[in-house]
Amino acid sequence: MKPSFSAGSLIAAACLAGVLAGNLLCSSLAMRNVIGHWCGRGRLLALCERTGLYESDVMRAKSEGRHSDPATLAANLEAERVARHEPVNSSLVSRDFDLLRVQRSPKEWPAVLQANGLTNDVWRCAVAENWRTRAWVEKEIKTGLNVSAEESGAYYHAHPAAFAQPLRLRASHIFFAAPPASPPELVEQKRLAAQDVLDCLADGQKLSELARLSEDEASKRHGGDLNFFAEARMPVDFWGQIAGRGVGQPAGMIRTRLGFHIVQVTDARPARQMSPEEAAPASRFRVENEKRVRAISNLTERLIGLVRWNRLAAGDPDLPIP
């Protein structure tokens, strides 16, 4: 007697066979390599569960100015895979999504999405995936980032130059722009404007009151005050002309490559070595950063070890894979 199979059984068997074939295609390096060529993505370099890393992904990362070495890209894919169930704060996702969106006008945004083959939902999912991966990475490395007082103190004593504060000056200025290549008539116009301010100061007006005339929008809101600054923060020609001026000395005119300044030094803090107590927050921060770099490097190596690499592409010097 021949066994009989119902139509439902045949359909179920066909579905099971399809699922098994799909799993085979997704997990087979050889088949994914062939599919990559068919789809124009080039050779398969690595497989992170079912997500493939192809030559085209490396080329795209390089064109976008991102890290383009296959090991880093594969580690990122593996991190996204293991972090896929990490909880994510929807308000933070919405905030980051909105920050990206406001960089374009409402009319430009749809065109940007279309040019990249994206939709708002896909972009939002990408932002959420980024947050999940970052949260997972932080959770993985956080236990190794604790810094003891002894470690902080040892770093301070081993790197004294890092905690030496240079001479810092505080000054107020009124600025008139005359950058390089300005026509002579404009340069003279700005010089005369600066001289008018200098004359007003000589007549008893205050620099803070005249700061409204300044073309430095950032400092004019604070009466021309530049707050404290060190040499490294200022153009060489500006610092060179004010470093020797005494605190409280009447304002004078100086010219830099950017234009004319009416400037007065209002305070000074001499160079000195920070005490261990003062330096403790910065020292802890530096030690923590060093630990973070090492922890990220170790985590990256661990993730790379979980990736299945296509050894057929290993001999290409342009695609250095582990």
C-alpha cells in the first residue's frame, strides 16, 4: 500500500526545504561570495552571522572618509549584531534624528533621503542601532575604566609638563576687520574707525561701552571681554603684541593680519605648576582615556575573532584582512 501525502504536508515540506536552502545560502561563504558578484558588491570579505562585508562596503567607507580597513568594519558589524537586543532610549534616538534632520532645509531633506535610498523610518532605525551599539560597548568596557587615586597621582608625577599652566592674560578688545587682500581704501577706513575709538577712550569713555562698535560678534556681547587665554589660543601676531603690555595700561591700537584691535590687558595669571589636588580631575580623565583606548582595542580584537573571514580574499594587499 503506497503512503499518501496530503497537500498540506507537501506544502509544509516545501516550505521547510526553502527555509533550509535560505539558511544555507545566508551562511555559506562560497554562496555569499557568488551572490556578491552577481549583485555588484564584489568579493565577500567577512560574514557576521548573516550580514556580509563586501568590497563595495570598504570602497564606500573610504569614499566617505571613514575607517575603511576590513577588520574595523567587520568589528563594527559584529558589535551591531551582538547589541541588537540592547534597550535604547527613544527620546535620545529622536533627539539625534532631529539633529541630523535640521542640518538640511525641509525642502532638501526628502531629496537627501531619496539620493541615499533611505526613508525617515530607515534613518531612525539606523540612529537607534547606533545608540544600541554604543550602549553595549560602554557596558562591556565600563568595569575597566575605574581610576584609583593612586593611578591618578602616579600619572601626575610621571607627566608634570601636562599640568604646568602657562601665562594667561585677560583682555578686552574692539576689532575692525581688514584681512589680507583687503583694498587699501578699506584698510584705511578701518584704521580710522579704530583711531576714533581710541580718541573716545582718551576722552574718558569706557571700552565696554564702545564694544558695540566691534566687528567681533562673540566678544562684543560681553563688552569686548575675551576672558582668560594662553598663547596657544591666540594668533601669533596678536599674542606677540599684547604679551608685554601691563595690566591696566591704557588701551592701545595694534594691527594683526586680520585687522585692527583696540586692546587693553585687564588681568594676568602667571605661569605655574598645578598642585596634585588641582590636577586630580584632569589626571583622572587622562588615565581613564588611556584605559578606554586599551579597552576598545581589546574589545575590537575580540569582535574580530568572532567574524568568519573569506580566506580567498586574504591574499589581496589592497584588502588586508586578519
